[in-house]
Amino acid sequence: MSTLKVNTIQDTTGNDAISIGSDGSAGFVQTQMSHRNLIINGAMQVAQRGTQVTGATGIDYYTCDRFKFFIGNLGTWTVDQSTDSPNGFSNSFKATATTADASPASGDYGVLVQYIEAQNLQHLAFGTPDAKDMTLSFWVKSNKTGNATFEIIQKDNSNAHRTFSYSINAADTWEYKTISIPADTSGNINNDSGTGFEIDWWLNSGSSYTSGSHSTTWQSMVNANRNPSNLGVGGATSDYFAITGVQLEVGSVATPFEHRSYGEELARCQRYYQVQNRLYGSGRAASSSSSQIMWQLESTMRAAPTVATPTVNLGTIDSITAYVDVVDFNMTSNSLNRLGLTSLTADAEL
């Protein structure tokens, strides 16, 4: 009689769900099967602000939600929610230099950032003996080859940070990268709606950020240690950096990317930013010269949002005040019987 030996049983995504010991005993693997990815919009599916921005020179969420591109005097860029992506993904974040900065000044920089809300990180138990290691994984593509820097910062722990080097080995080729991030038993992450982690992919910078060495332990931030492995994207026109499939999870091993539906990912993004397209609003006359129009936000936002003055098809808005679930419009005329609005936006980004 032959014996079949099984070491693990996997779930439908290929992750180990049950381990079988040599004595036949079974136990559940600690890694959870769903909701393990701490990154929002890691597959770059959602781009509420639009799919392309040209002439980018500052700091903004240009295309893909939750990914903020910091450009500090480092040329001019086109930023895309690109359809160039590795197999299994439909989109990527892509930044392409259109005006180069061949010799960045000492304080120049280009960094791609995602902030992670502190109360979503409590299970990491940072600041305790039970603090958990993490693993970052992602797909990256660039015309530049060589070493690049990834940085993670604990905002509630006086900006303590660690930096890691990864390599882009072949130009114009999608490559899969993993980075092991040790736990911090002395750090602290507040249980609130502020920033718990800032995670950074450095594209390029001047000597103020490149002249040091990698932070090999959790330590107070030193600017010189933030980008010691400088990839140098943007030193020439048409340099580009593209990324997708970003996953940050508990554990020392990267698991397959957790694909979420577009609807679920959109709802997560709308906690921080949302766009409402409405043809008409209804409400009441508040006085002889003002009206109140109410919109219910799509989801509870992280904080009371800043609401952008919408495009007006009929009538004029002279002031606007935002609440978590109500927007009041003061009209300059009481003779209007309808109001056409488009692209009402609410912003509660970290």
C-alpha cells in the first residue's frame, strides 16, 4: 500500500490554509486568506481623478487613487494610469519624464508615496514584544536599471524609518520584487485616523537624500539615508517608472497578490476621496437669497472632507461649506428653479 504525504492544503488563491505535521496533526497557517493586503488600490484599478496628467511638476494624487507623486524641482512629468502591465493585471501607475533634470540640486526629489491609516495597522502590534514582521511585494518596470530605494516611515514614532535596496535588472521589463520588513518592538502606531505608515518608492533625488547609507534598523530619520540607492529616473527625457501589484502583508513570505473587485477597491478609495456626478440637486429655499442642496456621500470619509466647488450648469455659487454628509450651497439668486451640477468632489486624504 502506498502512502500519500500532504504537507499543506491550499485555498483557492494558492495560499497555504492548513499545514499537516509529520504526526498527521493539522493546524491553520497564521496568514489570513483575505483582506491581508494593507495597500489600497495596489492593482491601480481606480483613478477617480482621471487616467492621465501632463505637465506635472508638484505634489499631488495625479491619477491612480491613494498613490501620491511628490515632484520637488525634478523636471516635468506625464503621469498615467497605464494599461501597460504584467500578466494578471490590467493597469499600472506610470510616471514619464518629459523635461529632464540631469543634475538634480541637493534638495530635489521624485518619490511615489502611499499613506496607510494608523487604525488599520493595529494588528501589527508595533511597540510590543508581539510585533509582527511584514513583507512587501510589487511589480516594477523602468527603462533605468540598477539599484533603487524603498522606504517605510512610522509617522507616530517620530518618523522612525527603514530603507531597503532592490534592483531593476533588465530595462523595459516587468520584474517581481519582494522586501522583508522586520517588526519594530519599540515603535508605536496610534489607534486613530492619522497616518500610521508612509511608504515610499524613490525615483530620483539630489545629494541631500543620497549621501548616506541604508537604515538597517528602525531609527530616527536622517535625510541622507532616505535614498542611498538612487535609481535616477528623470535624468533624461522619456525616463519612466511603472509599478503595480503592490501588496504589504503580515508574515515573512510574500503570498500571491490579493485581487479585489473594482467595486470593493473603489469603496476603499472613497473613504479618502470621492467624485459625485449629479445632473440635478434637490433641496429647499433657506431664505430669500439662498438655497440648501443635500448630497449623501458615497461612504463615511476619514475626516470632514474639503469639498471642491463644482461645475455649475445653471446658476451661480458664491460660497460652499462642507460637512461629513451634507453640502450647503448659497445662491446669489432666488429665481432659479433647478441647479445643474457636475463633478462634486470631496477630499479627506491623509
